[in-house]
Amino acid sequence: MSATLGLEGAAAALGIGLLIGLERERHKGRGDSRACAGLRTFAITALLGYVAMQVGGGLLLGIMAICLAMLVTVAYWRSLGSDPGVTSEVALLTVLALGAMCGTAPELAIAIGVVMGGLLAYRQKLHHFARSQLSEAEMRDGLVLLIAALVVLPLAPDRYIGPYAAINLRTICTLTVLLMAVGAIGHIAVRNLGTRYGYAISAIASGFASSTVTIAAMGHIAAKEPDSIKVLGAAALLSNLATLTQVGLILGAVDTGLLGPMWGPLFAGAAATALYGLCLMFPAPARGTRQPIKVGGAFNLKLALLVTLAMTAITFLSSVMLSHFGEVGVMVTATVSGFADAHSSTASIASLAKSGQLPFQAIATPVLIVVSSNSLSKCLVAWVSGGHRFAAYVIPGQVLLTLAMWAGIWLY
């Protein structure tokens, strides 16, 4: 058994070395200016790391790493004039460490090796993306998202605090990061797909930032392009797919058990929305130049923070109403708050259920009340922004969406 495990580790180390070495061999060059390491060097280095770890443990591996670092330093100084980069040298040291890791965690070592091979193989595209395509605002938003996800979120305590035990900082941080991440994904979709797939894809992507804002934007375009009003109405309605997706993600982020009572309404609502939208788009495709709908940068940080604050306030208010008036109080709060935003109200209901103040099976009704009141506000926005012709396409779809979600309760 141990011999089998040893062979598996050695094979994993050899595979990592060959993978990285093959990529480096393709960029090694020829003649006197060629790089210091290629296919054979990387493969041997990976096996060296594995053997050193198995024979002498960390001490022998450290000695081998020092010797390899000295050789890499000499090779770097020799090629400094023609190639000032240190990518191959650092990759060689990393392969030594990955080879040693194959003895204890081969799966992790292989995963890291594959990621490393991808980073090396797509060097030119990554450089072009960083220098030419990535803007300063997007770089800033990306750093903010990484800090929030990798620094702030792990440090947030996972317990309920405050009056009525209504606030959970880990849940609040998780939902904030989720909103920022989903907004970033929508922004990437708009940038990469853009006008190629028309208003529908742009509306769905920007709907992750704000479906209501997207409907308003479509209404303004419809006022200027009356010939495309049917497709614009379809795109406005399809932005609700983003809202339904976010509701599901919010419930799942708080507790995956909350998705049980809601999978039927969410599925029925998404199916009705997609069917109605496609029926509007199919007979009469829009003409002319289409511009993607942009809502903020990589993500809307202000929107995420406002939703977080609204979610905290609504959660506290719902907890107070639940304590004094029972589930009826929660439904009243959901109805009023849903006019402004569906995400924060859904999050507050989910938080109440996770804290044990509301049964999991009882969340469907208040969540559907939130979606219904939010759908009504979208109807008003469609009428004001695009006029009665635009609203004539959007309002029936919103009504169909709402009715389908209520009917979806019977699927649970």
C-alpha cells in the first residue's frame, strides 16, 4: 500500500514538472540567449523535491532549495542582459516545493501546478489585459473586492448580537461581498459580450447591479428608439432573471436550507420571465446599434453599502415586529421595504430564519410579498421612464412573473 502511495506521489511530481517544463520549453528560446531551464530541468527538479522530502524530510529539502537557489541566481545573472525577468527562476523553485508536497498532498500540488501552468501559458494575454484593458477604476474595485472577501469576511464574527439578537456580522459581510462579486460578474459580461448579443444580455448583466435601474435605462432608450420598443421591453423584463438569481444566492449564502421552500417559486418565476421575454424578442428583432447598459464600474460599491445598511435596518425592524406582532409584523415590513429593494428585505428574512426566530418553511410568503411589492415598483418605473407603450410590454410580464412565483409554492 505504501509503495503504491509512493508511486502515486512520484507520478504526480513528474506530471507537474513535465507540465510546467513543457510550457517553459516553448518559450525557452535557442542559442546562447536561451533560458536556463526547460522540460528536462523542471521534471528533474520536481522529482528532486519529492525524493528529498521522502528521504531526508524538511532538512534535506531546505538544503536542496538553497543549492537550487544558488544555481538559479548564477543563471539569472548570466542572462540579465537579454532577459531581466525572473519568471522561470521562480517557477523552478516553486516546482521543487510542489514536488515535495506531492508526498503529503498530491491533489493540492497538482491543482497549484495546473494554475501555475495556466498563468505561464497565458502570459501575453494577462499582460495585455493588465496594461491595456484593465482601467484604474476596475483595478480599484478589484482590490476592494479582494480585501473584503479575503480580509474582512474571515475576521467577521459568526454570531448574533444587539437587541433582539437580530444582527450577524458574518452574514452581513457575506452578503455585501456577494453583491459586489455578482455586480463584478455582470460588469465583465457587459464588457466581453456587449453589443454582440444585444440589449437582452446587457440588461441581464446590468440587472445584477440593479434591475430597477436597468428597467429605467431601457425605458429611456425606448423613448429615443420607438422602433426597438418591443425588444427593449423584453430586455427590461429579462433583467428580473438577475433579481431572481440574487434572491436565490442570498438565501443560499445565509443557509442552503432556505432554498428548500423557495426553489419552486424561483424556478416558476424564472421560467415565466424567460418565456415571456423570448416571445417578445423572437418575432421582431431590434435594429440599429445597440449600446450595453452600464451601471457603475466593475461593481457599484455605493449600492452594495446601501443595501448592507438597508438590510441591517430592515433586519432589526423585522425582528422587532416579529417579537411584538409575530409573523404578521414581518409580512407588513416586507411589503413596505420591498418597494425600495428586494435584496435587503430577502436578506433580513433569511437572517431571521437562520437565527431561529422564523421557521424555514415560513419564509416563502414574506419573500414572495417582497418580490411582489418590488415588481409593482418596477411597473411604475417602466411607466414613468418609457411611457405607456413601453409599460404595455413590461407590466404584463411583471404580473406574469409575480403570479408564476405564487403558483410555484405548490411545487414545494
